[in-house]
Amino acid sequence: MKQAVATLLLLGLLTGCSTMGDWSRSILGGDDNADPPAPLVDIEDPVPLKKLWSASVGVGDDQQFINLVPAVDDSQVFVANRKGRVAAFNAETGKENWSVKTEVAISAGPGAGEGVVLVGTSDAEVLALSAADGTLLWKSEVSSEVLSVPQIDLDKVIVQTVDGNVAALDAEDGHEIWVHDRSIPVLTLRGTSTPAVQHGLVVVGYANGKLAALSAEKGFDVWETSITIPQGSSEIDRMVDIDGDPIIVGSAVYVTTYQGRVAVVDIQNGNPGWTRDMSSSVGLGVDFSQVYVTDDQSHVWALSRSTGASEWMVETLDNRGLTAPEPFGDYVAVGDFEGYVHLLSRYDGHIAGRVKVDSKGISSRLLTSNDVLYVYGNSGKLAAFVLPEE
């Protein structure tokens, strides 16, 4: 099963894939070779998620393995599609504030902050747009395709490219300030985690299973630690990519690897805390007491933040291509390949609610901001939900 997932992600750029049925037929040669997705069961007394608004941004990811996620900043939600459209919506009402066609193949983003909206492209470019009206501010070349969401850190834009490099660009005009060069293994998953920026550090996950902190000012290594050490007799067995985004909470960094571990690391010195053997290529979510992980069988785990011990595990959404978990009030939200959003109780993991958002599926990470859950579907549908008032 792990080899099938690896093959899918490696070939995603060439083949495209929108359903589990397509996956088993095109990659494995037949439905009998793949574990089927778990059927959905009725929910007794489901949580009635309320839709605030929805909008369309066209083709969405255009059936490509790219990293298009919504971003919220200064009361606006920003989204992008594969064919170059970037749009801004009022976060409360869904009214479109502006929309522009950049005429580029967007592969990651948007990132937003400091009045700037950022996207990366398959042609090794980073574009910066005005958050006020979408005007192109600058365009800068980087070393290879961008599959991580560009991040802004005051006067710098931080971007990681698929060749393993991390670059800092000037936020005002896009010129290169520094670049940190890093080689990658011969065989990797198609994906790149998005660096986490905080306390003057850029925390970066690599395809060799290592996590590093770079100086945001100069780009040099502050610390580096191995989350997982590659093992096995084949290149596929030794794949230990960090493709799920590292998450910083307080003084800790939480991270997952493919065919490896979930781990917590001290942000100041890189010293490891607890670890758990687990494989995840989509990542995790963190709230005030628990770490939530979607593993590569679409099992959702809740682990204690302090010890890493299992609090609960849900396998009733087995093989449904779940996104990373997103804490949302008393629940954890995940999207799936059929376009459903599922709400799991943060206390015991039982499935408490469900809503269909996009018939083409959901592969983008869900986003919460100001008690609103934003969902961006594969067809380009953007929807905002809130929980019922108590």
C-alpha cells in the first residue's frame, strides 16, 4: 500500500488523479489491487455546520498535484487556481473584492501578509501582488518549481523549491537576499512542506527526513536534526520526505514524515522530545492539548502534546484520501477525496458531522480563522462554515 501511494505522488504531475477509482486503475492496473475507500455511514444527530457563503475560483487545482490553499489576512480570504487566477474575498460575506489573471501556471499559494499576496509557479517564479487590488508588484525567478506556499517574514519572502533550496527574497522588490542550497535524494514524493517562520528562524523540512532551522536574516544553519533516518533495500523504502508542514506552537515544532515518525522538537536548539512511529505525507494539526495526525491509510490520530501518547484513533474513514486535520472548536475537520468535510470530536474522535463541499474532492489543507472554517475544493469552490451557536 505504501508503494502505491508513493507511486501515485511521484507520477501525479504527469497523470493527474481526482478519485480513488482513478488512482487504483491508472497506477496499479485495477481496482482489485487497492484497498477500497471506507463507505460512509449515517451519523446520528449530526452537528449542523452552517455555510456562511461560497464562491467559485474556476478550475481549482486542474487535477494536478500542487499546493493551492486559502489564506486569510486583514479580513480577506485569498485563493488561486492552476491557470493563474488569484482572487480576494471578504472573509465574512464572501463578496469578491478583486480578481486578476496572472497568466502563469500557479503551483503553490497564496501566502499573505504585510499587504502582499504571494504565489509560486511551476516555471520557477514567485509573484507578489497587492493585497488591496491584486496589482502585480514584482516577479522573481527561483531555482526550480515552487510547491510550498511562499511565506512573508516582515521584509522578506521565504520560499522553498522542489530541488531542496530555500531562498529569501526582498518583500519590496523581489531581489534575492540569500539562498540556502540543499541536495535532495534521487527519489522523493511530489511535494514540499511549507517552511514555518517565527522568532527569527525559518524551520524547514527536507526530503531526507531532516528538519532544520535557518537564520531568517542570513540563511545560515542554526540547528539541524534527523526526524527519521532512511532505511531499507530500495529507494522507495528509503523515502522519508517531510511533506506535511512543520507547525510551531510556543517553543515546540511538530512535524511528520513519510514512512517515519511524528515528532516534537525544541525550536531554539533542535533537541528532540517525544517521537511516534507513523507515516504521513499530508501532515498534522495542533491545538492547546493534542496533536492530530492523518496517516497514510487515512486513519486520524489524536496524540498528547506533552507525551505523544495516543488519546484516540479513528479508522472509519480508511483510504478516503484525507487532508491534514484542522482543529475547529470542539472538533477536528478533515476533507476527503469525494469532497466531504468530516467533523471528529476532539474528545474521543467519533464522527460528529459531515457536509459535502465539492464533487471533485478536497485535497487542499482546510483553514480556520476567527472561528470560521474555510474549505477550498479541487474544482475551485471556496466555502466558509461556522459551528452552531451553543
